[in-house]
Amino acid sequence: MEVDDLELVDRARAGDAGAFGTLVVRYQRKVYAVALGIVKDPDLAWDVAQDAFVRVHQNLATFRSDSSFSTWVLRIATHISIDAVRKERRSLKDDVADVAESALFDGAEGILSTALGTNPQETALRRELTDRITDALAQLPEAHRTILVLREVEGLSYEELAERLGIPKGTVMSRLFHARKKMQALLLRYAGLTPRPGRAAAEDA
Amino acid sequence: MTDCATYAPMLTARAGELTREEESRLHAHLAGCGACQARLADERAVDGMLADALSRAAARRDFSEFSTQVMARLPASAWKPDPADRGDPGAEPSGPLGRLRAWARHHKLAAALAALAPAAAAVALFLWLERADPSALGGMPGVEVSSETLAPIVLDTSDGPMILFDGDGEGT
Amino acid sequence: MTNLWKAAAAAGALAAAALLATPAEAAADPGIPVRIRVLKGSRQGPPAVAPQLRDLGAQLSATAYVRWDQAGEVNASMDFKKPVNVGLPDGQQVVVTLLESRKDTATFEVQVPASRTQSRLTIAKDKRIVHQVTAERGGEAYFVSIRPWP
């Protein structure tokens, strides 16, 4: 992009409508993608994304140019998204620092990677699962959806996640583990693959 | 608690997120654990799939009205006169429409502008005028218009270019 | 959704089952989908934009025409350099040709033989062209709107 974000922010602060409009167009889809992951419903995600930009505009004066506009708008979008689904929030029974043993020894490990290998037939599976993965995400509880979206779409580190969500790093890691596990179990189900309980590992090459 | 319970959650750590101690213990565990090797392979196999899927969902959606709707929710008073607007001393009070007005005075577009002001102000369109000049393709969007019988006016709006014709058909 | 793979025996090999037929990626397609609409703008009548034209509202409101109706539509999969004729209600023709497309942009040529008008416009994926194609008569004029990848 020709003009950088911080310059557009400065211009928008000075009252330049076009500069602000350019920022909106530049980030609208990314903001929508984050919102969609958390709130699930596309129309709600649209509204949340709009709210995020309105909020950005309201707070233009407080934005510090030593941080990135992209991080800022996504943080606002996350906050509004979580708020929008707050009624859904409930405490996670497996949200502890330790990973449940049952999540480990279900015999599912290695099946997905084998199925998704590298030959062309397996690419069709990848496309199929990519189409379905948002369905899988939608079936997870809010806290799991949120941490996955923040990690995968916004790209936050463990430290940033800990700070953003107000939880210790150990909880970040175990929550992510459980979220991924559930997601992968759903993907296996969509793909018609079944784990073999009791199987220790895929021993063969 | 098994070792896997400790190390499996570390498999998706990125560079710098584990301490050196954790990293070396993880490597040691992996060397002897087929299950965790398989888990790591699974994670790599689906790496990026979620981000990809959400980006595609966003790409499929029609965003043409999005910024207009956002701008419509912001107060028109937030926007100041166009700072880049220079012009003759007798120029109209500026604003996104300022240059349009100044140019149009010379081109008999006054009637068109009367309709512009209230609608566009509410929507705060990003609007500027370009003459029908050849522009380079490939970088910024380009517009070239030529006509033997009509006088083209090019408007570039935040939704895309518009080609209008000045004047009416009667009397050409 | 079709059934895909079934897990095989302990050896870990997977048996293939019916595979989903996947559509060709857009990059490999020779042409692109384009939506072309014929619009009538009028100075008279109560200000109104036909419901199906609301997505063009921001652009249409930047004109002196207060009333907008749709007078035709062509949805075409346009191949490069193959002209598409769009007929206007008064019998005139407008010729739209796709000249080029890149990842995020498309270049169109719009010709109006009756007025010997020719335009070449490059637009980004998200945008629409709104192009007047007749001179105003009796307070009315015709336009075409062009949208790639609608």
C-alpha cells in the first residue's frame, strides 16, 4: 500500500475523511475475519466490525503512534466481539493448567497428518476441511474460539495472549491445546476418519 | 501425570516462546515419543487452515458498502476542510466537495452539485475529480475516456470510478 | 458433503474413497465473472433508488439524478478481449470488453458506438464502474454499472 497506516491515522486525526476511509477499506476484512471467528454469525460479525471502526474513530486522539494501527484495531475488534457473545460465556471445566490425560490417549494422533499428506488426492481433503473448519470452530465454546482466533488469525504470542485474556501462560498453553484437540476431533469426524482408542501411536513410518 | 501431558501443549510454541530449558526438554521428549511426533505432524498439517478459512469467508463477502456504512455512523462534523485544497482566492469553501465545486463552476455542473451537497455530506464520500487524462495501468486504477460527441467527466469515488457526461443531448 | 476417507487397519495406510470434485482455482480460469447492469437515472419523480441498486447507492447519489431504476442486467463469464453487447431500452448498444485482469484488478473497455465514446478503466476487485452511456434527454440518461467478481 502506498501510504502507510500511521500517516493515514495522522491525517484522519486532522479531519481527513478520505484517510480514515482508506484505513477502513484496508482493514475491514481482517477485522471481520476475527469477529466472525469469535461471534460465529456473519451478520453479527459485520456489525461488530463496523462498531470496531466507529470505536477506533472515537478514540483516534488516544492512539499512540509507537504502536501499530493493525494491532490496535484488532484489539478493539476482539474486545467488542467477546462482549457480543458474553452471554455465551461459561467456565471451562477443562481449563486448568494440566492437560487431561483422556485428551492425550485417544489414539487420534497422526491420522490427520497422514490423511492430509502431500499427494494431490489429499489436497482435496485439505480443501474440504478448510471449508468445514469454521463449522468446527463454531462448535467450540467461546473461550476456545477466542483463543484460537487470537492465536491463529491475529497471531498473538503466549505472552500477548496471557495479557489480553488475563490468564497465566500455563493456562494459555493448556487452553490452546484443548481447543486444538477438539477442533481436530471435529475435523476427523468431518473427514470420516475415526481414531482407534488405545492405540499408542502411529509406530510405522 | 505423564510427560506427554507436559509436552504436548508445547508443540505449537513459536520461536522464543519457550525457555531454553523447556525447549531442550521438549526435544528430548520428542526423540523418544512417537505419539508426540504424530501430534506434531497433525499440528503442522492443519497449520494456517483456520486463518485461511476465515480469510476466505471474509473475501467472499461483499464489502462494497462497508466503509460507506461506517462513515455514515460518524458525525459529519468530524471532518475538516480538505487541507490539500488550494485554488484561486475566490474558491468555494472547501471540503471533499470543494474542489469539485470549483472545477464544476467552469463546467456548468452547478445543477448536479445542488443534489450532491446534502446526500454526500451525510455519507462523507471520499470524492475527488480527475480530468479524463490517461493514467498508468498497473499501479493505481487508471481511467481513460474519449468521446467525439460528449464531454466526459470522471469522478473517482470510494466505491469506484464514475463516468458522467456534461451537458444535455439537446443542442450538441 | 461427500464421504471422504476411511481409516484403514493398524498399519496406518489410508484407503481412498470418493473424492470431492474441486472447482478449478480462479487463477487458472481464462475469464472472470462480471455483472453488468443497465440503469436509468432521472431528474424527475420522487427520489428513489430501486432496491436492487442499493449497493450502488453511494455512487449514484453523487449525481444530479434522483431516481434510479434498473433497466437490464447481464451476468457474464467474460473472456479476455471478447466483447459483450449490452442492449439499452432505446435500442442502442453498449459494448463491454474485458482487456486484462490481475490478482486484484480488472481492466475494462466500454464503447458506446452511437456517440463514438470509448473508455478504458482499471478497477480494483472491490469496486464498481458506473458509466453514463447516453446523453441526457428529457431529464433522463442511461448508465451501465460493471462489477467484476460480484
